Amino acid sequence: MYLSRPSTGPTMFVYIVNHALSVVVSVFVSVRAPGGCYYYTQQNYYKNPAMSEKVEQRIDDIEKSLGDSRIYRGLILKNGLTALLISDPDTDKSAASLSVAVGSLSEPKDLPGLAHFCEHMLFLGTKKYPIENEFTQFLTQNGGSYNAYTANDHTNYYFSTKTESLQPTLDRFAQFFLEPLFTTNATEREICAVNSEHQKNVADDFWRLAQLEKNAADPNHPYNQFGTGTKETLWDIPNSKNISVRDKLLEFHSKLYSSHLMYLSVLGKEDLNTLEELIVSLFGDIEKKNVDMPYWFDPIYKEEQLATKTVVFPVKDIRVLSITFPIPEQSKYYKSMPNRYLSALLGHEGPTSILAALKKRGWSSKLSSGSKVEARGIELFDIDVDLTEKGVDHVDDIIKLIFQYINMLKREGPQEWFHDENKNISAMQFQFKDKGSPLDYVYRLSPHMITFKLEDVLTAEYLIKDWRPDLIQELLSYFRPDNLRYTVVSKTFENQTDTIDKYYGTPYKISKISLETLDEWKKDDLCEDLKMPSKNEFIATDFTLVPIDKNEPSHPHIIHESLLLRTWFKTDTEFRFPKAFVSVDFFSYIVMTDPFHCNIMSLFVRLFNEDFTEYTWDATRASLNLIIKPSSYGFKIHLSGFNHKLHILLKKTMDKLLSFKIDPLRFEILKEEKIRDLKNVAMEQPYHSAMRYNSVILSENEWTPNELLAAIDDVKVENIEEFIKKFLSHMFMESLVYGNIDKTQALELINILEKPFLGRNGFRKLLPRQMMRSREVQLEDSENTLYETTSEHHSSSCVYIHLQCGIQSILNNMIVSLFNEIIKESCFNILRTQEQLGYIVFSSSSRSHGVLNLRIIVQSDRTPMYVDSRIENYINTIQELLKNMTEEEFSTYKDALTVKLLEKPKGLFKQAAVYQLEIDTQDYNFNRAKIEVEALKSIQKDDIIKFYQDQISQSGPKRHKLAVHVKSTLKNTTQEDTLEDNSLANNNTIIITDITDFKKKHRLYPLPSPFIPVGPSSTKSKL
């Protein structure tokens, strides 16, 4: 159902849905936003049975957009629990999320991390379902997933499952809030998981800086706390004081986890009355306790904490200036959004913006701004500036320039035309919002339900309805030198700190800003570079949908192929939104020849993006996005958004590409930034490092960060200009055009892409052999290979077990995927929950360069050799797991995988990503899901057992194992670890000491044939 372009004024029409137990009459009224875009309100009138005695109130007038086919109902139960019911007969997954309005700010001061620990423990058994992994096992068998997080003021638990399993999953989920066990055994073990989670973050600058922000608050305010928790805060210290953490956990849950502080969103295929009955029966008996909704109205910063500067010595070589203004909480003004008005101006990247002025002076390359609600009653407005080397020495000047912009806004006053632009853009985004996955949808909605009225919960973050210049002016009054604190992060502060954070070990120093500096910032100086932005010419005004050709192919097909360009095309026939996606992959073999040329391409893309931002920023604001990113073979351009003015942006991009001139000053700044990025790779998480080295070892052409670093010094401006000229004269483009575009429009876009190169002097086509993609190194049968490296910045180590499973085929894909589906929950349960090896534990299956693989990754405080031995021990137990698995259980896993494979993309751009992946891999199997599901049906339990015995078992004759060990140099080895290390050292493992030499001695896998033949000798797709 879609109304493309209402002709005049408000429109009303009636939409009737017959559900099994009710009749829903929905009345839609269109409301016109400035610029011509319409959004729609909905009022539902239900013929319902009488309300349950456990229901206090129903809310049926929940506002939604016309494009949203889901039906909504709000409920407030007698026990105070608030629920949002979402009926979607077309959904292929059900999902639920429950947010409790209790977070880390509500925990006892002497037990940091207790709220987070409670979140972990709720998954580990309830009175009705006492087995620890029962909930997670049930979800795995039903194609589901789950997660949770603890914030300052709420904790959010959420899951998805196949539609037929919503009721039994909700039954298990509800027990978290009725009768959790918090067993003594699980309590002691899960503290290790919380500690591992913290250890993962200790060397992460994001977490370190977030903690410093809390440290800077009033010491007596609850905000000045540590929320993650460690073994020390949750075990060692409490035990030394004879405090039972389990008793405190039970007390925390029984006192604060009250039904009236719970907000539940549920999405299912069922009609609203059925969902209501389900929720009432399962959640209606949760106890309402005598506790108030926690709010924090006292300011987190007193006078002595304001007008301060903090200097920080980071782990990575980063340079950041963060300016923070405490402001009143703005959520009550969600219908006018004064904070969004100021964020859009202060974070603007157009020609007269703060960022443009900073770039001109060579002080910065990136800036962002916006407000963040830290907790109910606590809101901060941040302006974050990435600094250049020169910028670090001009922090005071940068802040002065920002105040010059703020003063300009105060002088000119709130501008209604800019407000209207924001209003119109937000209305478009809401009206044509993609459906989104059920899990993402419910988990975002449930915390919103704490803040916003149920009637407005869908629109509160989108629709700007009121023009309130008074609120903008009031908010601007908090942007003062005496009401800020700022933080500067740089390696240059190594010897200028005086305090070490107790939880993360971050060196920092807090001091007052001088009165002279504050007075300088207060001056109402003018800066000619700073002005209000120009009006946005990229805002779409035409939302016409192209007609659907009844002969339209069901999948992308080739509509153009030349020696220069191949274009896949499909008109969207499913989502019917005025949006489109266009991608262009610029390919040439010359990029991958050596690290020098890889660096050139990477720097070119950085320079192009930064220079082009001033032009493209308005397009980005108007939901027309341009992404240009380097690839192994060149670079890719992706355009996505409203299709009305997409062709203008594509034309401008191509013009810029062929006429681009490099600014020497920006080159030096971005080259230095690239060098820092390469050096910072050494500080990445150990599991990221393990995955990186695994890829380098097995890929035919991939360079290590050190190889790239060694080759970058020699890159000069003239090298980039010469190389790009050569690249654009000897390359091939492959593109996808998909969305609200017909064939004539697609051919016009193709002309924009191809025309600049036609007849271009010196252009040479690529030969077929020059267009081959990289292949994967083939390990030998029964080969057991190990690569070892170190991490000097993290206390955790990592083991990455990579098992090659042969060349991909439809059947083999499904065998490997089904095998992982069967083992992944037991892998997590044994290695993480039972053995507590670490916080990051998972198995997965994937394809790389046409080769299938199974991987198990564990990041741990134990030594890599010990962890490797425990993974192998787990792999040995899989034989028994498969042997004891009943045919019914085997069918359950097949069904769960089928549900995942057949889950439809929830929006035009999600569908585009599926098509794009097939093009990127050159498989071109656009009907993969249905074909693979058919193959899955034929797989028997014996096929999985044979696969395990041949390729996964330690004694498997076709086992191909590569293990990457990242060993922390900060960790001492225990006696137990040493014993395991010695046992593994005697199992004929081949150690890789030279990656190049290793590759020389191994063959390469052949590339699989594409599903659809392409190229000069092939025929066009006839889908």
C-alpha cells in the first residue's frame, strides 16, 4: 500500500484488516511538511474482547508512517509493565526486547559493576528452566539470536526467533524477570566473564576516555563511577569485607527489577489480541515493587569541575579535542528538537562551517557534534575535533573559533528556514524508512518507551513538529566558556600527566582554564569564514515511483557490457520507495602489485573524500549518501538514497574524479594520518590482529601493515597524480543500478559513467587474465600450521583456528554452514561459559576467495598454546555430540538454518547489499538463498559426521588447519599453561617463520566458476 504523491492538502482514507480475533480499522491522515513531503498519522479502532483483568490501559492511536504495514498497540498492565505489541503477518522472524529502567547508576557504590553482572547472570538459568544454556540452546535450535547491554540508566535484553517459536521463547525470557536462579557456581564463573570483558577494553582508548569523563564529575554524584566491573570489584574486595556478592545480586534484582520499571516491545506474526493474551499471561505476574523510577536531576559537574581542561596520554597515536557542555535534558522537547538544530549547524561540513575553517588553517580534518543523554536528567553536548599535528598547538585558537561560530548563531538568531529543512528531511526519512530487522527494531524501541509517550514512540526521533526558537535560544545560553570542560588527547602529553586512572591505567591531568583564556573566548569577535550554510539543493521533492514492467526479471541482469563497463540492473518491485542504489567498482591489476601502489590508492581516496566533502555534505544531510572507499584492486563508489537527484551527484562525482587536483598541504596532513593509522594497527584487539594475519597468510595478494608502512614514506603528490592517470587509462568498471529507476534512467546513469572515458587518449582495455581476482593459498592434507605474533598493549591473547573446507559449491556451502549451526552454541557454552577461557568466544563459517572455511576464535587471558589445546579438546567432543544427536534434533538445526537463509532483506539497501556481495565475489548467484535451501534439504546426519571425520577432526585425512596465535607480552604464564604448552609443542605443528616463504611452498586453490557466465565470450544473463 503506497500513496506516491498526494495532490493537494490533507488526505484521509481507510484501511481495514481482518485478524483472526479482531477487526482493525485504520484511518490515515496525511500531513504536509515543508518542501512537499507528506507523512502520515494512523488511528486504529479495534473491535476487541473485554480487557483482561491484568490490563490497565490500551493505547491504539500510535502514530506511524504510511509505508509501515505493521499494526501497533500499546499496553499498560495492572502491575505497571508497559508493552508495545507489533503485529506483522509478513515477518519471517519474531523478536522481543525488554528494557528495565535500572542501570549502573543504581548499583551500590561499593560494588561497581553489579548491574552489569546481573545482566550476565540472567541468562544462566531460572527456576522453571534451570539448565544454564537452555535459553541460548533453544534460540540456536530455532534460528534465533540474543544479546543484552547495561547502560547508565537502563538494561536492555533482547532476542529473535523463528515465528513459530515466539510463545515458548517468551516463556523462557519472562522467567529472567520472575525467578532467576543466580546459582553459586554460575556466580563465581561469570565474574570471570565480566572481568574478561573489562580486560578486552583496558587498552581501548574509547573506553578509557569514557571513564575519564566520569572521573571528572562531582565525586559525590552517582555518575562518577565505574560500570563494567572486574574480578577485583565483584569478588576480591567484597570477599575481603565478608560481603556476599550473590546475596547483593539477589537483593539488587528483587528490589529494583520491578514490573513498573519494565518496558517490553514484541513483534510477531500473531494478531494484536493474540499477542496481548501472550504478554499478559507471561509478564502479568511480575512483581511490582515499592521503588521509584530513578532520575538524576543534580548536576554532574559543579563549579569546580567546569572551566577545566584534561590532557590525556592515549594508547593509540590519536589526536582529539573534545569539548563538553552540560545542558538540561532535551528529551521533553522531542517535538521541536532544539538540540538537533544546533548539532546540524555546529557539525556542518559545508564551505562556511567550523570544519571548513579548521581545514583551511591546517588544524583538523574531521569534526562531529551532538548531544547525548547519559541518563535520565543528565545530558551533555559534545563537539569532537580530530587534530592535526599543528592543531594540537592551537587548541585554544580552535575553541575560540568555535565560540565565534556560536556567537554568530546567537547574533543571527534561530533561522526558521533551516529548521524547516531539518523538519522536511526528517519527515522524508520517517515516511520512507525501511522496515528494519525485527530484532533491531524492538531493541531500539524498548528504551525509547521509557522516555517517550507510547503514542509518539515511533516518531519521536524523526518528526519535528514545532518551531520553538525560544528553546533554541535557551539551549544556546549554555554554550559558554564557563560552562564547558574540554579534553585533549595526544601522545605529546606523555610527560605532562599527574594521575593514573585506577580501572584502565590511563595517564591524565585535570587543571583549571586560565581566566585570561576564558575572557578571550568570551569576546564577540567576527570571523569572516563562518556563516550560516546555504540552502540545501539536494533535498528531494519528487517521490514518483517508476512503473513496474510486468516482464521485469526477478534478479539483476546485465543491460550493458563493453570493454570498459559492465552494468547489472534491476528495478525495485518489492519495497516501492523513491530510493535507489548505484555502485561502481573501478578495477585494475596494477594496484595490487606492491605496497607502494596500495598506499597510493588509499591516499588518493582519502584526499578525494576530504576535498569533496564540502560539496557532498548537503547531499548526505538530505539522505543521499556517497561512499568512496579503496579496495584491493582500486576503489569503489556507492551512492544510495532518494533517487530524485542521484544523477546530479553521480555526474558531479565523475567530473571531480577526472579533474581532481591534490592540495599539497592536505596531502601532508592526510599522509601523516595514514602513517598513524598503520602504526595504530599494532594496538588493535588481539582477535582483530589474528584475523588480519590469517588473511595475509592465506590470500595470494595482501600486504601487512608493516609492509605498507615501509613503503609509504616514498609516496609523493606527483606519484599519486601519475598513478591515477595511469589507473583511469587502464581499468574496468563493474556497476549495479537498483531501485526506483527504470531502464531508460539506468542507461542515462551508464552514460554518465562511461562517456568521460570514451575516446580518451591512451586508454587500453584490460585483458581477461588481468581481471582475475586473488586466490587462496591451499594447505596440504593433514597440515597443521601455526603462525605466532605478539601483542604489546593488551593483556589478553588470542587463538584463531582456521580450518579450510575446500572449494565452494552449493552443497558444500550448506554442509559447512549446517555444521557450524550445530556446534556454535556448544562451542560458546563449553569454552566461554563452562571453561571461562575469555569473553570473546565464537565459531563461524564463511567463504573467502571461493574457499569454504570454519573458524573458532577465543580471546583469553590464558596462553595461546593452552587455549589452542582446549579448542582441540572441544573439537574432539563434537564426535560424541553428533553421534548422540537424534534425527529430530538434526531436523531442528536444519530448520533453524533454513529460517536464517530465507530471512528477507528488510529494506531496499539491505537487498542491494545482497546483490552487491554476489557481484563483489563474482559469483553472481542472485537466487542463492532458495537454491541453497533446496540443497540443505538433501543433507543427512551421516553427511555431517563424514564432513567432521574428514575435515574437522584432528585425525581427519583432509584436515587443513592454520592457527594464528597472538600472545600478550604483558601476561605471565601459569604452571598449568606451561604444561599444556609443552603438550601441544609435540604434535608435529609446522611453525610459519616467513610468510613469503610459506606461500612459495603452497599451491593456490582454483577460483570457482561464476553462477552466471560473464565477459566478452559469454552470453547476457537471461534471468
